[in-house]
Amino acid sequence: MSGEFMARESFDVCVVGGGPAGTLTALKVARFGHRVCLVERCPFPRPHVGESLTSGIWPILDVLGLRQNILQQGFLDPGETLLRWAAVRTERVPASNRGNGLLVERGKFDLVLLQAARDSGVRIFQPGEIRSTNGKGFKWELGVIARGEPRAIDAAFLVDASGRGGFLPGKQTRVSPPTVALCGYLRGAACPQETLVEALPDGWCWGAPIPGGLFSAMVFSDPAALRPFRGAGLEAIWRSQLAKAELFATIAQVPHVGCVVARNATAYCSIDAIGPSFVRVGEASFSLDPLSSTGVEKAMRSGLTAAIALHTMMVRPERRELSVRFYRDRIAEAVAAHARWSVGFYQDVGRYADFPFWEARSEGVEQPRSEVSRANVSAPDGIGLTTHVRISQRAQWIEEACIVGDEICAHPALVHPNLERPVAFLEGVALRSMLEAVATMPDLGRLVTFWSRRVSLPQAKRIAAWLMKHEILEAVP
Ligand SMILES: Cc1cc2nc3c(=O)[nH]c(=O)nc-3n(C[C@H](O)[C@H](O)[C@H](O)COP(=O)(O)OP(=O)(O)OC[C@H]3O[C@@H](n4cnc5c(N)ncnc54)[C@H](O)[C@@H]3O)c2cc1C
């Protein structure tokens, strides 16, 4: 195909892949007023793993005004979880302990988001595929086949949202031991209504009811451990693993629907998540251990962060480098924080600590240091309000990339040996302006009262407690 004789359509951003990450990037960039197209290979709805969504999706959907669109689909509220993990006995964990997540049919969930992107002005080529790319400076010339028709497209930015396979070439680094998931669906009255999670000596099992009367059951293992059973076929291995699990044994022989498939579930991150004219979002950028069921939420979040970085690069070209640094740092922090969480969760299964599967995952992979929370700092405990305070001499200010409004800009951020990373905002309030008041307020009580004119009193107290705890504010002897 040659684009020479075709009229070229020009876009600011071309997104490759219409999963949650690509769709939210496209939608948000379009809402910023830029011209966006999205190329999705498959007709929707298409089946996809990632059916158990965490409660963190709701604030994202709220920001975009999409809560109702999802609620109307009749997806399932997760019930109790039956858990055999740290303890040998089965624990019943109420749904409320994990926040109100959702059990969805991913084909439908992704379709709703894609429709919202279309309604926001995103031009969608589906089924479509990019057959040729030519990156010239800050311009991509793309040859696309959409519904069988060749098209020529120009875009200033390319967003790789194509999921695990990745559309753009680039190096990845593994952040978990190699893991394979055998995934299948069961149907039948014997299938439980609860979510099931169980540790096995050589892996773990997850299962949950999903819309359509199906029960999704997955077995996670080290691929090397499955090699001796290769001749047995995936279904036989999947069933034999389920049969070993106390919670799954009764459903191990229930008839299944469709094929049992093997999926790579190894966590990784790409070395270059962003460059001056491209961004990788969602699983094209990094993949998390499915243990947390946060893949979709994190993919959506990365899409929104990427959209802000792209918008900033377009309206403030002088902040291109700052935006690149901001996005790269946020992705690195998300990967590191999740890897540490996973290690802790695997370590909880002490009874299998000496088994190779658990030993490898309890050690983890070397990770960079993580972000200090910018929100919801801990509650105040035992602060004497008459205490005279001053700012530690070890505290310093630097310029750090932050989101302010809809853009990334350089903002004063505090660095201190007790902070893992620079902090610009606490509970959404610029720290610099809060700390400027310390010079004129002699004690903590007056400082908190002064701050409470700008934030609520409990917030002002929490901020004071956090600053004392990290020794950024210190008592004057
Ligand atoms: C076994 C397993 C279980 C999981 N369970 C959960 C879970 O319970 N909860 C959870 O939140 N997450 C889970 N995840 C993770 C979750 O599936 C992903 O995090 C999520 O789907 C990532 O979204 P995405 O938009 O980045 O990519 P995807 O959802 O994979 O979307 C990528 C899209 O790009 C399209 N595409 C690919 N290549 C091209 C191309 N060249 N041109 C055009 N289009 C293309 C694909 O058709 C697809 O629609 C699980 C993952 C695995 C492996």
C-alpha cells in the first residue's frame, strides 16, 4: 500500500489499541480539544481477561462522567471472597473490605468506554491496523487499513496502547518471576457466587462469577513447573491444578465453555515509557502481577496521566522535557510500589515459603524507591499544640514536575532525607505556601488554625502530624 495518492488525514494524536488505557487517553486528549484518532484491531465486543475490577475505577469514571454508562450494563457486584492464603483455613472476606469493585465482561466494559471516546470526538478506525509507520521528526506518517480500506494518516504523537504485545519496538525489563496463567470458563449450578482465591504449593488459583452466568477460573504457575505436563494439554493441566485446591475441587469437573488458554502473566515494564513524540500506556508500558486485580485501573490511570502529558507537550512545547520526565517517573513509581506490594503478599503464605514458586516471588526484583503519598496523610496523634516549631534545616526546595490543573508544570517541592521523593502537594495543597506561614506562627496550634482557613481543620491537623512525623517540622528546644 502506498499513501502517495491518498488524501492524508491529519491528527494531533494517533492511539493504537482500544483497551481501557488507549480509550481513556484518546477520550481525555480529545476533550482537551485536540484531534485524535484511535486504531483498534478487533471488532468489539471482544473477549479479554481482566474481569475483576478494583474500586479505584470509580473516581476515574466519575472524573470523566462515565459512572452511569458503566452502572447501566448490569455488571456484578463482587460478593464475599473465600480466601485460603496466609491461613490454612478458609477466611471469608466481605466485599466491603476491598471497596466496591466490579465483576465485568471485559468485551462490554471496553465497548462502553470506546463509545464514550467516540462521543467525545475521537475518530475510531475499527477494525483497523497500522501497516506502515514513518516517524519524521515530530510527525508520524502512518499507513492504516481500516475496514479493509487503505488510509493515510499524519499525527504529531503516537500512543502505543496495544497491550502486552506492544506496537512500538522497545526493550522491556521483567519485574516478577516468569508466570503463566491458564484461563477457562465454567458454567453450571455448582459454580459458586463468591470470589475464590487459594494458594497451592506450586502456584495459586483465582475464580469469580462474571456476567452471563459464567465462572472465570484461572491457575497461576511458573511455566517451568508445567513443562513436564506439556503433552497432557492445557485443559487437563488446568483441571488437575483446580482439583488440588480445596476451594476449587468441587468445580474442577464442571463442564467448561470455550477453550482453556495460556496467558503470559509475568510482570514487566518497558525501559522507555515515553519519548518526545510517543507514549506507551497501560500494558504496552507496564504489566502488574494479576494478584492485585488492579491492571485495568492502573491502565486507565496511565491513560489519563499520558493525556495530561500529551496536552502539555502540545500547548506548551517548552515543557516537553518536563512532561516526559513527569510521566516516566509516575510509571516507575507505580511499577515499584506494586512490585513491593506483591512481594509482601506472597510472603504472607509462610507455609509454602520453601517451595520454589513462593520463594522466588517472596524475594522480588530490585526496585527503585517509591513515592510518598500526596494524599490522605495519617491522622494526628499526640501533637502538643503549644509546641513551638520550626522547619528542619535539612529541608530544601527544588523544582519538581507536577500536575496543576490540566497541565504539567514545574512546582516547588520539598526534599528531605526522611522523604522518599520530593513532595509538592499534601492533600492537594501546595506545601510551599503552607510552610511559608511557619516563620510567623510561633506554635503548632496557631499554625494549624491559620492553615484551617484554607483547608478543613482535620486536614490542617493531618498535615501538621505528617510534617512532624517526617521531622520536616521540628520542636524548638
Ligand atoms: C491472566 C490475567 C488476569 C488478569 N486479571 C485481571 C483482573 O482481574 N483485573 C484487572 O484489573 N486486570 C487484570 N489483568 C490485567 C488486565 O488484563 C490489563 O491490565 C488490561 O487489560 C490492560 O489494558 P490495556 O488497555 O493496556 O490493554 P488491553 O486491554 O490488552 O487492550 C489492548 C487493545 O489493543 C488492541 N491491539 C493490540 N495490538 C494492536 C495493533 N497492532 N493495532 C491495533 N490494535 C491493537 C487489542 O485488540 C486490544 O483491544 C489480568 C491479566 C492477565 C494476564
